[in-house]
Amino acid sequence: MTPDSVSYLTAATTLFSRGPMVDYFGQPYAMWPPLYPVLLAAIRPVVTAAGIDLVEAIRWLNAATLAATVFLAGCIVRRSVASLFWSTAAVIAIGGAWPLVSVAARAWSEPLFTLFVVAFLWLLPRCLDDASYRTALPLAGITALACLQRYLGVTVALTGVLSIALFASADTRSKRIRLGAIYAFVSLGPLAIWLGRNLTLTGSAFGPRAESSSAAFSRILELSRLLGTWVAPPRDAATTALGVLAVALLIFRVASSRKPAPAVLWPPVLLVGLYTLSVLVSATSVALDPIDHVDERLMAPLYVVLVLIVCLLLSVPPKRPRRAWGPGNVASAVVVAAWLLWAPLTTLEIRSTALAQWCCGYSRWQPSPLLGGIKAHSTNAVFLSNVTFPLYAGIESRSLPPTAEELRRTAQDAGATHVAWFFDDYRNVCGPDERYCYGARYDIDTLIASETVTVLQRFPDGVLFVLKPGA
């Protein structure tokens, strides 16, 4: 769980309660597109009836999404690459890739967005070959879902428009333009409506964001280092040399090809370029998160695309046909296969420690007596809390105001405010703008001493009480 996860869950909870989409601080939900919270709100009745909390349901959702991504990517490779060996290596490389596993281990929107990107690449060749509305509309539908999942989905839409304009097998240019225009309207129309809503509520199409503190050159260096770890793993000198050698062999194979690269290769390359450029522009303009750096979360969807590009390059035949089991072919296959399979081997090595650190204290909050008390308390009130644990359990909650004075005003406006206070020592988590912090800048003693409080019940890990206006 991360601050973004908290906002997704808050928006889903308010939607489920038929309220407006707001984030954990009660502000309009605008910094992300709406699809992920809508999906969580839609599955909540089902998982609640099954006795599963929403956070656990997200685990199952991410696992299913990752499996579907691997399956669909395998179908793309098998369609484009005749070799069963390389198809199998690509599926293993994608299925166990650390960038994909790391985002799937969190309550983020990237796993589903990656699935939409792969589905787009699966449908695009058929649309380009057929050049009809029958194939363009399903492609536009998948693209619209990608745009409503992540704002970077716009790069998927641009890739589709340019691919149709450049590579579609239509008879005339005017037909390609009409097909591209219909595709753009269907894929970008829903997002345009959402951005108009954001502009009306917040004055900004993408929500209020702090400015980035980094220049373009530093962002390029961050991105280069990250992608460099994918190409040449920095684990030790041997793995780095393996990555460099594998890339050199790929370049040599393409340079010595007797045929041009297949047309199906160019849309993924175009997507990589547009996506990377958009990330750099965004990271230079606004702060990405409290840490504010380009990380694997942003670039993870491209990992699948890059593996697909590698497999397509492997399908390019050399100028001089060589024996299938010749020494050169065998050596090249071993090096490139080892390079592809490094990612899942690394995942197996570090998953036990890294995933345990990312469970956000699941073993701490899931059996909490205070959470059980909140669930048992018969009230439709929205709880304020000094931590985000109630939200993880599907209880509609908001952050306590950062100061006692703001809390006093909240109690005056609401008439009565329900508060769930956890005793443990939780540090505040603040974004680039200090107005948005998880937690409160006062303790329970200060709170009780300064306000009229009715204690509803005390628990080993906290206290549940009602805060009334007036001192």
C-alpha cells in the first residue's frame, strides 16, 4: 500500500457509498483517471459477500491480471516468431520479470494498464491488415480503457493513430485518415470528458500537482540508469557483460539481415519512443511522487513491449543462412536466452525479502481489535483516523486534519466527528505539498484535552470516540 493506493481505495469507497469521487483528504479525485476506483467499487459487493477485504481482493486481481498479461504476450510472440524456443523464453522472461512482479505486489493501477497495452499490441496488426471499422473499434475500445486507467494511455492512442496513418493497408490516404479519426474519437473521447470534469472541479485537467525540482538532463540520467539495469544487469561484472554481449548480438543479427525488419515491429518501437518521451516531459514538469524520481513503476509497462521487440528482432533472418545447430547459432541462442531469463531468476532471489517489506504491515492491521470495533459499531458516519488502516479494511475514512484547529473546525461543520485513533508510533507521510500529509501533528492527549470527547470503546491498539463541537 502506498499513498496512491490510499487514494484509489478512498475513491472506490466513496463511489460504493454513492458519493462523489474524492481522495483521502476529501479533495476531488483528479490526479488519476477513474477506471481503477470504478473497478474496485464494482467488485466490492462480490468480495464482501465472499468475506474478503478489498486489499486481499486486489492481490487476487493483480495475480489474474499478470497471468492474463503473460498469456496474451505469449500469443503475440507465438504469432510473430516461428521458434517455439524463443516464444517460451519470452513468456518466462515476461512472467517472472521483476518490474512486473514489483508493481503487481502493490495496489496500483499499472498491472491492469500493462494488460491493456499488451491487448492493444495484440489487436493492432489485425486492424492494420484489415483497415476496417470492424477491427478499429475494438482497438479503440481497449485504447480508451488504457487512457482511463493511466494518463500515459494517451501515448497508446497516439501510437494507434500514427500506425493507422502510416501502416494501415487502406486503398487511399483519405480512408486511412477517416479510420484514424474515428479511432482517435472513440479512444480519447471518454478521457476528454473526465479531463473536463477535473478542470471544472479543480481548475486543472490533471489535478493540482507540485512543480518538479529536477531538470530534463537529470531525468534523462535517471531513466538511462533504470533502463540500463534492464539491458545490462548491475548485479556483478559477469551479468553486466552478458547483457552487453546479448545486445551486441541482436544488433549484429539485424545489421546482417537479408530482409528489412518486419512491419509489425514498428508500432511497438513507436510506442516505446512516445511513452518514454511523455515520461520525461511529465517528470520534468511536475513532481511524480513524494520521492520524485523516475522509477520502475512508471516504466514497467514498457518491459513487456521491449521483450516483444527483442523477439521480433530475433525473427529477422540473417543474410547468409546458417545451420540451425551451428556453433554460432548455438552460442548466440545461449547468450540471448540467458539474458532474457536473468529477470525471473533475480525475482526468485529477492522476492522473499522485498515482498515482505511491501505488505504495508498487513499482519499488523488485518487482525486489529480496533478495526473489528469500527466494523461492529453501527453507524454510517465517515471515520477520521491518524492512519490509513480503516480504509484497507473497506471502512470509509478520511485523514485527520494536520492541526487541532482544523480538526475543531471540522467538528463544528459536521456537528459530530467519529475518530479512530491507533496508538502505535506511525510517522507522517507527506507529499511535495505539505498540506497533504497522512497522520496528524498532535497526539491523543492533546486531542482529548482540547475538545469535547465521548469515548465509545477502548481497545488494546487504539480508541474509538466521537468528537463534538465546543471545548
